[in-house]
Amino acid sequence: MRRCARSAHTLLRRSAAYSPHLPADAVDLLSKDDDYAVRLLLCDPDPRKRWLVGLDPEAPVDAVVRLLADPDDRVRAMAAEHPALPVDLILRSSGNPELSTHALGNPSLPTQVMHQYLDDAGIPR
């Protein structure tokens, strides 16, 4: 994690910032990072700010996956809609009544799955 925290690559630093196992010296380093998203992911308890991760199409996959289990329902909905969410989790979320609307609107949802849901709902092609 320390190597990721010191990386020149923003995405690696973002990933490290979201890790629950980040050592204290890496937390200190990342708290001064130039990238706003790194500082935001580090430890901000405000769900409105965690929701902002959804505005970044290059958000790290592991951050989006972790936000799918966030305590705030709006953050979970954002994660279900995020194109970085792995397909298996989109499919799992599409079966969750709380997240299905959001997951089914995910642009990474496989076309055949989308057609199956539309067929099941009786919507003609």
C-alpha cells in the first residue's frame, strides 16, 4: 500500500486511499495529495462526497466495488450505475430490489441481459 500511496499514477493513489488497511504514514502522505479524489476517498464520512466518485468515469474499480456496500443508499445506487462496476456485480445488483433500477441502467450491462429483462417485462423490441 505504501508503494501505491507514493505512486506517480493517480489511480494507484486513489486505490490506496480507499484501502481500509492503509498504514498511518501513507494516510498522512495521501492527506496532502494534489488530487482531490485521493483526499476525498481517504476518509471523508460525508456520503454526498463519496457519491461524487460516480462522476469520475475513471474511478478505480475496487473503489466502486466497495461503494456498492456503502451504508448510504444513494452511494450504493451510484455504484450500481457506474460503468467500472464488474459485470458479475451488475448482474447481482440487478436482482436486488434496492439496486435493480440503477444496475439495469448501467452502460456496462450486457445487451443480452438487457433484452431479457425487457422481454420479461413484455416490452417489444
